[in-house]
Amino acid sequence: MLKVHVLVHLRPDIMDVQGQAIREAVRGAGHDVVAGVRVGKSFYLEIDAADADSARDEIERLCGETLSNPLLEDYSWEVVES
């Protein structure tokens, strides 16, 4: 069993309205050091596979087709435990 951490985030050229709202809120609360915020999603998956090499194609397909919108988002993943 593999434990995989997937991070999904908006592509750099996509405006992050939610991130901007959070930035304004934290700056309004006195945290002036926050220059920018980008919002993303984090998933922890348990994959029924012996190792990352045998699961790589399935994880890539899952991330690209289901967990992210390929028109707006990028993703990265890593095995955190096996």
C-alpha cells in the first residue's frame, strides 16, 4: 500500500480570486508581511500498489483526469509512505 500526497494548484497565469480575498483578509488583520496568497487543494491517497513505479501511470491519470482541471490547474504528487 502506497500513501501518496497530491497537491493541486491554479496555473500561474490564472487569477486566484480566493487567494486575493484571503490576502486582503490577513493584511486587514495586521499581517502586512503577506504579499500574496495562492489557494490549492491537497489530497492524501492510499494506493493499492507495491511501489510508485508500478502505480505511476494510474496516479498520473487520476490526477490529470479527476483531481485537477487540466485547463486551469497543475498538480504534483509524491509518495509519503509505502
